[in-house]
Amino acid sequence: MEKTIYSCEYSLLRKWLIKQRHLKKLTQRDVGKLLDTPHSWVGKVEQGERRLDIVEYARICKALQINPYDGLALILQAMEDSTEDR
């Protein structure tokens, strides 16, 4: 099993979070301020240099005012699609 940070599902989740941030017209600095964390942390997460744990994911979703279940559904669908391709 590959490390999850390199999986296509994790990549989809990162891209989804970036898209949601853009839709809210927020910068990485804005999100960093909302989370009380350096903007560089947000950048590392978005670039895949740092892996999110589930609590961090929930905090980002709360800061962006998005439903965390939508991101989880995206991951689950990708996993189901990859199983069907086998």
C-alpha cells in the first residue's frame, strides 16, 4: 500500500480544498489567519509537502465554511472508481 500522501485520493482532496479556498476568494494568508497558523503551513498542505490529519482537515473545512463530508465523499467515490477499474 502506498503512503496516503502520495495517493490519487489525497491529491483529489488537496485540489478540492484549494478550489474551495479560491471559491471563497481567500488567500493562503487569509486561511492561515483563520486557523491561527502560518500561511506557509497552508501552502505546504496545498502542495502536498505536509499531510493533514482528520482534525486538521475538519478545522480547515470549518474555517472555509465548507462541509467536510463533501471532501470525504470525493475520496470515497475515487476509491470506489479505482476498485471498479480493476
